[in-house]
Amino acid sequence: MESRTHAADATPGDTVTVAGWVHEIRDLGGIAFLIVRDSSGKIQVKFEKDEMDDDLVETGLDVQRESVVTVTGAVEEEERAPTGVEIVPDEIEVLSAADPELPLDPSGKVDAELPTRLDNRTLDLRKEEVKAIFEIRAEILRSVREAFRSLGCTEINTPKIVATGTEGGTELFPITYFGREAFMNQSPQLFKQLMVGSGLERVFEIGPIFRAEEHNTPRHLNEATSIDFESAFIDESGAMDACEEVVVSAYEGVAENCQEELEALGLAEEFTVPERDFPRLTYQEAIERINATGELDEQLVWGDDLPTEGERALGDDVGQHYFITEWPSEIKPFYIKDNEDDDELSTGFDMMHPSMELVSGGQREHRYDHLVEGFEQQGLDPEQFDYYTKMFKYGMPPHAGWGLGGERLVMTMLGLDNIREAVLFPRDRQRLSP
Ligand code: ATP
Ligand code: AMO
């Protein structure tokens, strides 16, 4: 579009061409107004029926809401206009006329259910508060990348079509790859580990993960964005430090650069950046504290996974982001290293928002014999993972890392009640299109 002016930049005295969507039409009789909206904001266009060219007035007033138009005219100060200025048009062109029957109302006056909104994301994201989520999501990813770069990480991209699963044969989407069985990858786990043994040493990846879990919950997706970190020569404690740094940086980026978006979401007042030094509770302490809340019908015992209500009860008790460390080895995957002094304990950790798990990670088993043993213990055939295990024979440094659910970070940061709100086109059990 040549030489258009954004609505927010229209200055009294200028002649501008603004391009955007017809947000609202107010016809008061002798005078009528179009409110035109673009990505920068809105501007009023005034039609004085008796004083303007009939064709111009007719075009302006016949246009349907949400049509795309360009308006050329002089910008004037007008204190009664919503933004204090208005355009007195010389020309209006309808670039794309909208159907009068809209599947949802972008002005937000009429509420729409989530499925209708997801079916019509184009219209849904014309709403300021919905657009704000995705502007913030983009800022989170920007800040996260920057934090990784300052931690000395190299960004990598690993395959999403794989021959074998990452963490076991379950919960994968099978596909056909030139007549062979293949899968959509559920985590870059094995690939990122292979790269810490390469000359890169410290890597991160932001990419899709696919999980055929049958969940139908407000916090699970079948296609999610995983933010992965892996580094040579650090232990689980170093990995937790990096995790805290990345998560806090994401909050800082949003606090610094997304004030308008936070306002659109009604969060500007309450938004706070979490303090560093998240408490680190052992798994043992975690189950004791959950049991002490009395929120669960049955007491948790060593070896239990934490049920959702348990996570919630503990989150309410702790009241901030926190880590759970020293998980039982038996409930952590084969690639997580056992504690040096007690092989019942692992170096695995989770990082929790008070409302849910955000991150899993740990120190990795880098010793070839132990790794192969781990595969067997988990009932996996190490042969199938030969491409991975073999590299542990040629100099694999001690290393640690973690995976953070991108949508869960957005969701918990903004207090969204459904993870689907944080994805443009979510994939869940029912939803494969759009
Ligand atoms: P009519 O006599 O047919 O109502 P008019 O041209 O006399 O039309 P006004 O009396 O100027 O219209 O305004 C009608 C309404 O529109 C009033 O409530 C006025 O405050 C409001 N209004 C007028 N001009 C503007 C403007 N530029 N921006 C916002 N509101 C305006
Ligand atoms: P895990 O399976 O715990 O660990 O996944 C890491 C994080 O990814 C997010 N997540 C999901 N988000 C939405 N929908 C899902 N279905 C979903 N599944 C996972 C969560 C979770 O905490 N390889 C390890 C990571 C590592 O050790 O480095 C892994 O994938 O926020």
C-alpha cells in the first residue's frame, strides 16, 4: 500500500490516506461518522451530508461494517472525536466489501463462544484484547530468544518427522513417510542432547511438539510450542538457574514493551514480574505439603505423580513460581540421570506456576552403559535409538536442560482460562481445522 498513514499517526493539518476496516457506522442524520480501525488504532471520519459530494457521502454511508476501505482527507482537531482528531474525507474507496452477516462481532458488543471465535480467528483478532494476547506472545518469544542468546545459546531446529519416539512409543501421531512408518515428534529431547555433544555445546529450540494424548483439558494441546534448552557442562541446578532467567526475562519483556496490550487485557495494574530465586522444594517436601493441605481425598505416597488438585493445592500454598526437585527415578524418563548418592532419587525437576506445571528438565545420563540400561529398564529397544546412543560412545559431556510449554507460559502470565486462547489455530481432539 503506497504512502498510507496509520490511524494513530494522523496529525491535524495533514492530508492523509488511512487504510483499514470499518469498525462502526454512526448515522445521526445530517452528520454521520465512520470509525476506521487499523493495527495502530482507530480514527473517526466525518460525513456532513449537506456539505459534501453526494457520491462520497453515499459510498461512505453504504459501506458495511468490517469492510476494508481507504479514506483520504484532511485531519482536523475535534475534541468530541474518540481520539481528538477526525478525517474530513475527499475520497473513500471500498477495497473489500464485507458481508452484512458477520459470524462474530469484532466490536465485542456481542460475545461469541470460543469455538465460534476459533473458527473465525481473522475476525476474532480484530478485537483489541484478543490481538493483545498474540502481540504479547510474540514479545515473550522475542525476550526468550534474547535471554537464550545472552546465556550463550545457539538456536537450532530439529526434525519434526521422526522414525522413533522420543520418550517411548506411546502418545505419538503415526504418519506414513514414503511407505514407511514415521511419527510426528513429541519433543526435541534426543536431538538437542546430540547437539550438546557437538561443537555447539549450548543450544535452544522453539518449535512445535505433537502429542496424541487424549486429554481434553484447558491446559493440554495436541500441537504445542516447546521452548527447549540444553547445555553441556552444567548440572540440574545450572539448568534451573537458566530456566528462571528465561521465564523472568519473558515477564520483563512484556512489562517493558507491552503496556498497551496489558491495558487492553485489563492487566496493566496487576501485572508483576516474578522475583528471581524461585523456591526449590524436593519432591518429598512437595508431597508432605500437599498432604498437609488436606485437599486430597487420599494421601500421596512416595512414587505417586502429583495429581492436578495436588499441584493446585501446593501452588496456593507456595503462592509463586517454584521448582520441585529430586523426583523419584522411577517416574522420570530414561535420559534423566539418577542422584549420585541415591539411585532412588533423580536429578529431574519441574518448574511450576502456582496453577500448573510449566517446565520439566534435569541432568542427563551421559554415560553410554547407564543410558542403554535405562532404555531397557523403560522397556524400550536401544537398537531403535542407535542413532542417539551411539553418539554417547564418542565423547558426550555431562549436560542438563529442560522444556518449557510456550502456550502455558502465555496462559499463566495472562491468567487465560483456556490454553486455546494462547494459540491462533489450536489442535485438540475435536479441532483439526482451521
Ligand atoms: P442533525 O441536525 O441532523 O442532528 P448536525 O449536523 O446538526 O445533524 P450536530 O448537532 O453537529 O449534527 O451533532 C449531532 C451529534 O453529533 C451531537 O451529539 C454532537 O455532539 C455530535 N457531533 C457533532 N460533530 C461531532 C464530531 N466531529 N465528533 C463527534 N461527535 C460529533
Ligand atoms: P514434558 O513432557 O514435561 O517434558 O514437556 C515439557 C513442557 O511442555 C509443556 N507441554 C504441553 N503443553 C501443552 N499441551 C501439551 N500436550 C503439553 N505437553 C507438554 C508443559 C511441560 O512442562 N523432553 C522433556 C523436557 C526436558 O527434559 O528437557 C519434555 O518434553 O509445559
